[in-house]
Amino acid sequence: MNKIIQVEHFSKKYGDFTAVDDISFTVNEGSIFAFLGPNGAGKSTTINTLCTILDKTEGSLMINGHDVCRERSLVRKDIGIVFQDSTLDSQMTVEENLKYHCSFYKVPKNEVRERIDFALDLVELTEWRRAAVGSLSGGMKRRAEIARGLVHDPKVLFLDEPTTGLDPQTRANVWEYIQRLQKQKNMTIFLTTHYMDEAEVCSKIVIMDHGKIVAHDTPENLKHQYTGTEVDVVCTQTEPFMAALQERGGSYRKDGNKLVFHTKKAPAALEILSAHKAAITDFEVKKGTLNEVFLAITGKEIRES
Amino acid sequence: MNPITAILQRNLLNYVRSKGRVFGSLFMSMFMLVMFSFLMKSSMSGLDAPMSYLVSGVIIMSVFQVSINNSSDILSDISSGYMKEVLVAPIARTQISMGHILSGAVIATLQGVVTMICGIVLGLRVGILQILLLAAVMLVSAMAFSAIGLFLATVSRNSPAFQTLSSMIMMPLTFVSGAYIPTTIIPGFLLPIVYLNPLTYTTSIFRYIALGAHTLTTEELVGQGMAFSIGGFVITPLMGLAITILIGAFFFALCVRKFNRADFSTIKVAAGMQGGGAPARR
């Protein structure tokens, strides 16, 4: 698989403060890659350096074979960016924003119309193309920004916190657009988020904390490695069940007539459940989430902004 | 569309759409023209055509003010975040600077032309050829002024700082340019500032054309404050225009250098990292 982004030993310091501390990672072409971590972990610094608007302190960053800090204009051609804060021109209409963007990126004249149509259709803003950006809602602005970021067919689309501050429905829509885009155009998508649950759809995840990479794997592997299966059982008689759990070893928790215990794999719970089948009135098996992965790795919940 | 044209078109469209700004700015130019023309008329005694002399000075001064004020456009682009969109685009930094300088210059020239038409009503006597030449001089000097303004804007980075900085620079330069007070009556200790001031030269070339002064001898030009004798070396109005262009080019280069720095928009970047991230750079 072609490595479209290669970062080696990248560090960024602001005076005495180290925002990013010697990180290395690669991103496969055509994948959805997520940077997770709490605010202040160094995600935005990394993404801004990859987007050519910050200078590195040390290390090497390459996108599509070009050095991010030395071949800026070549890198800029290959990337599309949706920043955390709006960078739209609010006095202009949605279409004008996209049109000027096409001029900046030298999109061939005969393709401009078609590309704008495609982008607006993808984010469902076709009806709003002549509306002034300033009059749009927050969610629509974010969609317009995504449309603008992809209208020049970038090799890599960077999305810095694309769903922060959006309502659940718009958030779901944005994820749908991102996945559709990756499938239809085989575009590489690099995003940061602090919503762990949203990162499930990504091919690879990097978890950052305090400027360092603390985990780098697929969501499945991370969950497998750091979390187990939680089983909640409600029984009429808790004593025999508790005895069985004690015998089995491992911790459990009692909450009224509900018992909570953990197993590494779900089938392992089957044996104990079937042995006490008669006493069970209800049960639930919960798979580990990325939130738990994060908790296990960093020892803290991811902070909401 | 070429990126310069795109930036130019976008800025002009933005300008036209903010009606309040168009009228406010035009009103200011008119107000200055009428007020100064009548108030200062008496200080211009001893000239052949005091009204034309004064009106032409006020017109070029309004071009200067509009150019500098329009440079603050880039500040609203920085605060709205749009500047980031431009900075991450594969556009040469010379093109970004040129696009912004041109848009400021075009707006200033258009307003200058409107002011000139009012000036004609007030008693400025010029022919068609002169009008065309004057418009060309306005465009060239407006580009130099816009380059200066853009540089001031990129240095100050926010609107209040720019307001303070620009008025600090605009006020004295305006008063020692000869536009309102003839350079011939400015006290000697201020003369070095007069000669370093690009406005002095734009005013002189502008008057030179407006008054049809090509028939005058060098001594007469110096006597009327349209040429300057520095230790025996005479700077003619045309040389003055060349000096203006050089000053403009110098500030253009400074702007490009400013845009070339990757961390140009750090304020915005740092603001984007609120809640942790990196502290804002000093």
C-alpha cells in the first residue's frame, strides 16, 4: 500500500513549551486516518504543520513524496483542508466561495462547473448554492467548507475536528459524506476528533496525549488489546451466581440484583451464563468502545471541549 | 482565472456589496475636497491658479487615504479566517500581495476619479488628456500606497493596532506632503521628512500634470513646490514618480516576505488551539 503521508520524528516547540514531541506515523493512500486525543494533545499543531501553515521544529514530514516544509507549493496542490474554525468568505455565496477556490487551485475552466455540482451534491447544498455564506446555519457552513475542501480533487483531505459543535444529526451526515467521498474518489482522509465513538469507521487510529503518540492501530485491534467484554446479568437469586463468579476468579460488581463482570472474549461468558440460565431474568453483553480504549491508555476520560 | 484576478475580483465584489463603506468613503473624500479647498485657499496666495493647485493636492491625498484604509481589508480576512484559505492555497505569495495591492489601488483610483470630477465642478481646469494622465498617476501611486498599507496591516495584525499605526503615519505625512501646506513654507528642520515622504512626490507629479506645468522652467517648478532642490540637485516631478514606484516596490517586497513566513497567521492558528494547544506566540 502506498504511503501518502510519512512523518518521522516530528517535533514542534513554542519557546519552552513542547506541543508535539517526536512523533512518527504513516498514512496509507485511500484510507481514513484519525488523530484522537483531548484538546491540547498536539493534534491541531500536527495538522497545521502538515497543511504548510506552521513551521516544524524538527523531523521530516512528507505528503505524496513532497517535503511539507520545503516544497510548500507542491504540497498545497495535493491537499484540501477543512479547519476547525470557519475560513469561508461570509460575504460571498456558497458557489462564489467554491468558484474562487477553483481559481486558486487552477482547476481547468471546463471542469469547474461539474466539480462544484458534484461537491455541492455530496454535501446536499445544491439548493443553497446562491445563498450568502453568512446567512447559513453552523451545520451548513461546515458542509460548505467540506465541499470547498474537496472541489479541487485533493489527494489528501484534512479535516480538523469536522464534527465539533454540530448537532447529532449533522454529525452523522458529515460522517456519511466523509465515507462516501473515500469510497467514490478513493481520497485519503486525515481527520482529528475528540469524539471517540466517531473514530470507529476509520481504517487507522493514532491516539495522542501530551504531544506524544500513545497508540497507533486499527480500531478493532485497539479495542481487542485494551478492552474486554462487559456482561451485565440480572438474576432472581444472586448468591449461586456470585459463588460461580468467585470460583472463576476475576472481579465482579453487585448492584442490587444485577451483577457486572468482565471477560476477555464474549464466548467465555456463555458457559457461566448457561449454567445459571434458570435464575437469569435479563442480561446484556457490551463490547469495548474506543472511549474505554482511551481510558485504558491514558487513565482519563477524553475531555469534552 | 488567474489568482491575482480572482483576488482582485473577490475584493472588488466585497467592496461593492458593502454599500455603507462605499458611500462613507466617498463622502469623506468629498467633504475633504470642499472643506480644504475653501479653507486653505488663502494660504495659496501668490499662485497662478490657487484653486487648481489646492484641489489637485486634495484629490491625491484622498487617493492616499482610501488606499491605506482599504489595506485593512486583509485584517478582516485574518479575523474571519478567510486568510487561512488563501494562505494554504497553491498561490505564489507575490500573487497574494499583488492581488490585494491591486484591489486597494483600483478602489482608490475609482474614488479618486469621482473626486476629480467634483474637483472639476469646483474649479479644477483640466483637459481630457490630462484626466487620463491623472488617472494613470493615481493608479500608480495608489499601488505604492496600498503596498505601504498592506505592510502596515500585516505588521499590526489586528484592526485597533492598524488604526493607531496608520493614523500615526498618515497624519504627519499628509501635512508635510505639500498637499495642504505648500512645501515652500514648511520650516527647514522638517525638510528631510518632506524629501523622504512618498506623498511629496505623488503630489508634485499630480500637480505638474493637473496644472499643465510642463511649460514652466525648473526654477519656477521649484518655486511652486513641484520640484525639489536638495543641495543643488533638482528632483523633477518625473523623477518623483520614479521614487514613488521604488518605494512601492520596496514595500511590496516586504509584504511578500511577510506572507512567505509560514507562521504568518499564528494569531488565528493559536486561537484555533484554545483549550490547551500551544500558547500564542509573542
